[in-house]
Amino acid sequence: MESKCPFHPLPDIEGKRHMNIAKNLEVSALYFPNRPAISEDLSETSYAQLNKRANRVATALIRKGIKPGDRVALCAPNSGDWLAFYFGVIKAGAVAVTLSSQLNKNELQLLIYHARPEFIFTFDEKLDDLFKLKNDECLKKIISPEGDMTFSQLLEGGSENFTAIDMERTDTASILYTGGTTGIPKGVMLSHENINAAIHAVIFLERSNENDRSLCFLPFNHVFGQMHIMNATILSCGCLELMPGFDMDRVLDCMRTGRITKFFAVPTIFVRLLNLERLEKKLGRVRYCFSAAASLAADVVHQWKEMTGLPIHEGYGMTEAAPTVAYNHYYRHVIGSVGTEVPGVEIQIRDQNGVQMEQGQEGEICVRGPNIMKGYLNNPEETQAAFWERGWFRSGDIGIIDEDGYLYIIDRLKDMIITGGENVYSLEVEEALYTYPDVQECAVIGAPDKEWGERVMAFIIP
């Protein structure tokens, strides 16, 4: 069906000085006010309703003293309230600091002390940890059912009439924390331009439109869930089928009943689905499948295509690129490769001295484009080390580019294991093992695994 979405085809956004990614929601609400933006527990929220709720959040925060550039945190599972709060924060010109709801007490405190947000939107399980931070004057307000105010009380203090504040395109819109390859969390600062460039490319490549319904159980604090799925869906006027986490029965029900057209998951989920006897050969209305966060075994891709008739698309990206830099296209899909560079992005292979390698030679994957981050929050040294001259970002991954421009990932420069889409750091596992008195020496590596991508393997000398 031909799209009526106002964001087709891929526009030139580099010439725009002022920008605010929350305007994407406003325009979608203008064109499709009554279409569903969110489906959650069989209840739908229209674009007009979501935009009005975000306006209430924005105006309430402004009345409580939030100014453009202030940081406001979110630490909660995926929900419609999360979306309204996120877009409200950004409408107000503030910066959304999105934190994992799975953080333990020490991890949460570390990131709050680092980011220094004014307010935080969270859920009750985190309150004991957060009130200590408030007492330390690190937080001003906690928005939670049992916090300083509830989300409903916040909305009551706002107005439905508001237009997103014009920001400089280079102003920070969102901060996402990544362990990278060192295990030390780094706050990746993504500007309005970074995000808009990234999600426009996604829409173009996936042929997204207002008739799409995207299943989203991947967390919004993760760059893929927040940018590739959530922001891109809002921009293309589609509908988000929300889940707070992965639920096999609900996923199968969404497919069976035709509630989704796009399915995004990590390799582990695709393997689990293939092992189910009740997986139907026809996945309802699903037209598009994408595997994120880790490499997918070639035999899984083949089995999925044989079982469902649909290819699994893959790409390559990182938090610092919001996230996608390479993509395996519909019309020239190559199994084993992560594809070719996405629109607006350049990829080079460089040696350890930053010299560009010849075609087919291994080296560090370096990328440049309008989607590449501003830098790491409060960390100028790491920011400087992450770039070569003229804006070339160093990925930390080793790869090659073939004669047709296809990128292949060979290895990682640093010692990190990706299992089930999550980063596991060898040093942290080794340190945990050393707490056992019977362990004298140990070494931890990643071993190939069909289901998890990699599994953690430890060599121990008792």
C-alpha cells in the first residue's frame, strides 16, 4: 500500500539549523491524529492522545523549573507512560537520560551520580535506591507511584497545548549508557541531528509506513529499541505494539492475530522460536524480520527462511551511531555479511595508525556520518580517543570490505563477549570467579553458540 506518511522519501536534513526530534511526534499527530501510535495490553493510544500527554509532561516540567539542556532520567520498562514522558522531556528542550530498569543498586547510583539528572521517572522497586540519591541532592524529584509525585499528578500540572522548543540541531537530545568494550559505563550523547539522520535512514531502508505495526519488547533504554524501533516507528506514523519484556506466548499471539507487521529480536529469540513446534509457517501479517545486537548463525537464517518464507535482515551498528551504519538490503541480501553502508554513512577499514587499508584487508572498522555521536558525557579523553581526524569514529571492531562494498565482521579489538544480545566483560567474570577461594587462576573467553551467539567459557586452575 502506498504510504501517505509525510517523511518519504529520505530528506536532506543537514541544512537545517533548528531541530527537535519531538516534532516528529507532532507532525505524525497532525497527519494521522486518530491512528494508533501505541497498542498496549489490547488498549490503543492515538497519535493525538500521545502528543497531548507529551505536551502535558513538557509544560509540567517547565513549570517545575526544567530548562533546555537540563537532564531528566527514565528508569522503567517499556510502556505508554514511558513514551509520553520521553517525548515530553525532549519537547521541553531537556535531555532524556534513559537507564535500564534492570540496573542493580550500585549500577543505578553510579549512573545517576554521573549524569546528574534533575528528575527521574521510575517504578516503585527502585525507590529505596533513589531516595538516598535525593538526600544527597543529586535528584530533585522522583516521579513514581510512591515517589514525590505520581505520573498522573505530573500530567495534571501540565497543558495539552504546546509546541516543541526549537533546539540547535547539535544540541543533545538523548543520553544512553553503554559499557562499550571496557566495562566502564559511558554516556553516549546523541544530538537531534544524530537521531533524525539515523531514523530517516531506517525508514528508507525498511520501507516503513503508517500501515506498519512494530512489536517492541526490546528495551527503550537500549539504542536499538529507542531509535531503530521506537523513534523510527513514530516518525513513519506506524504503531508500536508494546511489551515490557519478552513473552513467548504474547509474541506468538501477536503474530497469529495479525497485530504486527514487523518483528525485531535478538538471535536468541529467533533460535527459541525455531525450536517451537507451535511456530506457524505463516506469521500472520509479518512482512519484515530483523535481528539485532549480535551476529546470527547462517543456518538459523536459512532455517527461518525455509520455515516462514521470510528473510531475517541484519545490520551493523553501535550506540555511538544511533545505531545503524551498515544494512543487508532487501534486494541484495548476502548471508554472512552485515551489508553495505546506510545512506549518509561512510565506512573505512583502517590500521592501528589510522591509515586506510586496501580493499579486502582486515583492520578496524571506522565510520563517519551525521548519525555519529557528539561524544561521551563528562569524558573528553574517551571522546578524543574514539575518533581519528575529520570525524572518523573508531568502532573497536575488526572487519573487511569486499569488492562489492559488503562489510564482514571478523573480531573485536577488545575483550568483550556478546551473549544473547548483552555485553559480558571477561574481566568482570574473572573478578567474580576470583572471589571463590578454590580458584587460583582463570581466564574467560567467548565461545560460539548457536542459540546465544556466544557463551561464556572459563578456564580455571584450582
